[in-house]
Amino acid sequence: MSSRLVRFNRLLSFELPQGQSAFLWGARKTGKSTYLKEKYPNSIRYDLLLSDEYLRLLNSPHLLREEILALPSEAFNEPIIIDEVQKIPLLLDEIHWLIENTPARFILCGSSARKLKHGAANLLGGRAWRFTFYPLVSAEIPEFNLLHALQNGLVPSHYIASNAERSLRAYVKDYLKEEIQAEGLTRNLRAFSRFLDSVPFSNGEIVNYSNIARDCAIDAKTVKEYYQILEDTLIGYFVYPFSKKRKREIIQATPKFYLFDVGVANFLSKRKIEVLKGIEAGHAFEHFILMELMAYKGIKEKDFELTFWRTKTKLEVDFILGDAEVAIEVKISEQIDKKDINGLIAFQEEHNPKLALVVCLAPRPRKIKTTEDKDITILPYQTFLEQLWNGKII
């Protein structure tokens, strides 16, 4: 697949009124810079990945203020873009002053808010909206191919790569390990590397901090800190258990953790998806659906909780949306029978969601009657994705 032949229609709506600034966060290589260059081709840009630019402003943050004050008035018609702003937190004080005293507005782009959140940086006190940029989603890809997505992942350059494995290897080495060391986010890179090697094998599973600590020869507190680094650098997401008054006893409130991209998870776990069947493909398919839900929630600015449900008797539903509004089970199968969805039936009986559905490889939608007045909808994944992005699921 050639990058020259593929153009992705990114769905993020990024309209800033005059005088409004914004943060745009997203993992490296998800396409933030490309998106902003296309949307704001005439904007003044500062790229802190460039060593000369970085060192110049690191040594003298006030230069940003002085240079922007020297701009002609027409330059303020477009937002000023600062890429990888987290590298120099002191710039935010200069930006704050410029927002207050000039017509300048900014798009502050970055791959990690950790330094800013944990370093008492100036986060502009609500003067900047927050947006998140995700890997590709199905609705952005012409002629979307599920198997290809599960194999390569949805980072744009990986999805179109002729050798995705090489691209993923470079990404993991250069970013997930070396970049975290370069940013000083952990002092013990060897321990962090052991931890990172363990993460994909429990991807999409309930996190057991003690087991991971034992395997990595570190303590459970450090494991929790490492997971927080992954979350702060947008490399993964916690999904917490659904909690509501209930009859059945659920598990303790321990979350699941999912890496931000199914391709990265596959590479780290040395998992190859050759066909759309089997346990490994099923895990990857569930992971993919989760990322579609996360991106939909963020891109469309939907205010609903995304959780999972599991009881101590191991009844389970993959994803619960909102206050039990929608319950979703993901199955990499064409044929779904009642016996395959005991967890979903139990959840429906107990919480009465507005919509209970199975996302699967079935060729056509159908309904399974569970009681006289309740049913479960079986949806082909293509139909589910179309309905999701058209706002018909939630």
C-alpha cells in the first residue's frame, strides 16, 4: 500500500474562534503535525523537535515573546503552532502573557502532558481548549480493511507501510523506550523496558500489579507509576469496571489496560494475525473496537463513561457505555448463539440497557430474543462502525 495513493480524511473538528487557543495532545506519529499543516498552511510554526529551535528557546524562552511581538498584524489571522510544547514548560508563561496582551492565539501540540502536569507548569488556566488526536479510525480510511488494520495497526505510517514490522520496531525502540528516557520520565530504563515487555501480554486484561512487579523485579508502587507514564504519554488507557447497585458481586475496582494501538500491542507481544479467527485475533479485534469507541468519544466530544463488567463468577461484558445505556460484546465469529453471550444476557437481565449488542463477523444484522420483551442485536462490525460514527449507537 503506497502512501501516495492514500489520503486520510481526519474527523477531528478543529475550529477555533478568534482569540481562542488550544492544546492538541496525541501519541507520536498519529498525524498531528500533518493535520495542522494542511488545516493551517499559513501559520507561524515552532517545532521543538528541531534541536536548534529547542536549544534556542530552552536557553531563552523570552525570545518567543519578542519574536511574536515583532510579527505583522496579519500573522495573527491564523493561530501560532508550537509543536512538542511539553519539552519547554517555561514557554507556557510566555504564551500566557501573549494571550492576555496580544491578539495571538496558539495551538500547543504535544505527545505528553506528563512534564506539564507533574512539574507545576502553567496550563493557561482554562484559556486553551483541549483536543486529543488518535490513530486512524475506520471512518477515516478509504476501503477500510479489518485484517490489515489488525496486522499493521492504525498509526498512519504503519497502516500504509509495506514493511510494518520494521516501522513498528523502530517506533518501539526510538519512542517507547529511548524517548521516555530522553524526557527523563523514568530513572531506571532497564526496569521500565522489562515492564514494557510485560504490558502487551496482559493488554486488555485486568491489571495485576503484584504479578507484574514480581515478573519485572520491581515493587507494585513502581508498576503503578510506570502505567501512569504510559497513560500520561498517551500510550495507553485504563478502562475501569462498571459500578452500579447490583445483585451480583462484581470484582474489585481494578482496571484493564489497553495500549493505544493494536499494531503496537501485537508487535510487543510478538503476535501475528494471519486470519480473522482464533483467540489472538479475537483479542486484537476487541482491542480495535475499544480504540474506535475511545476515538469516537474523544473526537465527537461525547460525555459518557466507557467501562467493562465482570462478576466473580466470570460473567463478563466487554464494554458498557454510559450508565448502562449500551452493552457491547465483541466476538470474532460469524455465528453467534445464545450460549456464546451468557454475560451479555445476565447484564441485560440485571441492568436493562437501552441497547445490548454483539459486534462480530456475521454477514447480516439479526436479533436474538432473550425474554418476551428483550432482545440482543447481532451486528456485523461494518454496520456497527457505520452506526457508531453516525451517532446511532450512543
